[in-house]
Amino acid sequence: MIISKRVRNIKPSPTLAIDAKAKLLKSQGVDIINFGPGEPDFDTPDHIKDAAIKAIRDGYTKYIPVGGSLELKEAIIEKFKRDNNLNYSADEIIVSCGAKHSIYNIIQSIADPGDEIIFCAPFWVSYPDMIILADAKPVIVNTKSENKFKVLPDDIRKAITKKTKALIINSPSNPTGATYCKKELAEIAQIALENNILIIADDIYEKFVYDGFTFTSIASISKEVKDITIVVNGVSKGYAMTGWRIGYTAGPKEIISAMAKVQSQSTSNPTSISVKAAVSALSGTQEPVYKMRQEFQQRRNFIVDGLNAIEGIKCIKPEGAFYVFPSVKYFLGSEFNGKKIETDLDFANFLLEQAHVAVVGGTSFGASGYMRLSYATSINNISKGLERIAKAVKLLK
């Protein structure tokens, strides 16, 4: 069987791989504490589910326009006005099958072979492979823990070449939770303006910022910045709707039109029933979102304190998302039963096998010596997981 070079150059998602391994062990009767999944553990709110049930009963089960229904586009437009002080028209909005699909379609629509797209490490695992699938080149700018994993403007400047097409900004970040304030975003936006490059704003974790932090979408900095920015968001994280697969993009209508062409020849329209549910999510009560955010903040505080109490682990308190990204460099080079722990991936496998705790190694996110833990699980599970990790690391020599 001949497989294309393009596909041979990409890797399966490591976050989904660790989740699958953990679920396999769980199916075999092993009690696994799983810090791997990037999805809220809350149920989809009832009013959203009710809207989907009504859509089914009303027969709203046929094809809809490729880029989503006008009703949902209007709800998205109102959301941008309400939450981000941004104004868009319907032809500047497209709805896709999840925010991942949105980003894939953006890159397919803007990138030619040899173009370069910049993003920061630690990064969401799909960015580099999506870029490779467009025959473009991923350009990675490293960040440092002492800067809370936020990129320095000068480092972006150094990465820009004549081939640079776009810069991806993910705030709050997966995997670090790093969140940029308005001033920091304005500095980054100015660099994009000066160099005539596009900004892809991955805002999917917008709803989860803590300690009174105010979320800013980079597109809201100015009209000039809005004109070069493609904003990606969705209902998966903020409304506990990961399985419903609804993401959306707002941006220049020429790019949105190009994305619609790509989508028309791949998935076609997003699921009609999910579209109705998304209308309810965006237009209905936001109280479930507030409750989730409060719970996540409590969990964040608990897991950060617990990790920092374990000798050898250092963990920054993130300002957003629902992940922590602690350093485990202290344990690299140690041994267990004669087997050396040389990488963070080895450390993650050690925890899964010996502590029955699933985490994702930092190498998967472009940052060796770290691990990502999602605190989208109960305080009880977090407590049990921390106890297991603390006990397991004492076995290392």
C-alpha cells in the first residue's frame, strides 16, 4: 500500500494516544486517574441538549448551508459584540466541525508550499502537523517558564522571514494555560502589522480565565489588527460540548470564502442538530459557564499546590485554560527497577504503569522535561492522582 509522503510526515495526536491507552487499561479493570483529556468533565447543560432534541423532533436533520445556518451565524455575531466588542457580518463567519477543523481549513486556505507559519512552544500538538499537511513549514519560537511560557516580541521578530505567512496566537494556551493581557497582545499585533503577516487567534479557551483576569481577543486591539486577524473559537470547551463538533471562524471575507470552498469539498456542512444546540449555547443563559469557571479555578489552585508539594516537581500557576504544565526535569536520569527514565515520555509511561496515573509528556508539546495535566476532573480524582504521583516518584533512584 502506497501512502502519501504528506501523511507519512505527520504524527497521530499524542494526547488522544495517551487517552486511548488509559481507557484500555481502565477497560481491563485498572483504576486509572486520567489527567490526559482536554475536555471538560461537566455534562452539556440541559437547555442546550433540549434544543438539540427539539431540532430532531422538528425534522431539522437535513443538509444546511456549507458554512452553517444564518441563525447560528447571527448568534456568533452577537457573541462577538457582547463578549469581545467585535463587529462582523455573516459573510465574515463560517461554522465548521470543531475548532480543530476551523484551524485546518484556515491553513489550507492561506498557505502555499514553502510558506512559513509561526507559533510558540509549548504548542497544541496539532499545529505543526496541520501546517505540514498544507506543504508549508512550521516555525517554532520557544518560550521560557520564567516568562510564564509567554513569547517575547523580539523572539517573534527574529523568526519572521520573507516566507512568513501567518502567526498563531493561542491565549489561553494549551498546554500551559499562558494568557496574554491586552498590552502584550498589542505588541505582538504591531509586529504582524509591520511585517504584513496574518494572525490566527486560537481563542477556544476564552471562557476560562481566573483571578479576575480579563480576556482580550487580539482582533479587538484595533481595526487594522482586526483586518489581518482570523479568530477561531467554538462551543466545545466553554459549554462542555466537545462531542458536538462545532467550531467557528471570523475574519476577512475573502479568507472565509476560501475556507467555505475547502469545507464544501471535504465535510460539507456542520451537523444540523449540533448547529441548533450551538445557537442555544451562545444565545441562552451563560450561568453554566460561570459555574464551570469557578470550579476550574478551585481545581487549578488545588492541583498547583499539590504538585509543588511533591519534591522535584515545579509548577507555575496558569491564568487560563484547564491545564498545568509542571517541570519534571529533576527526575530525568533516574531509574526504576534498572530502567532509566531518560525523557518526559519515559516519565509519563512510568506514572501510567506504576501509579496508574495518565499524563502527557511535554515533548509532545515541543517542550521536553515537562508534563501536561488536565484538571478537568474532580477534586477527589485530583487528590488521588497527586497522592499516587507523590508515592511513585519516591521509588525512583
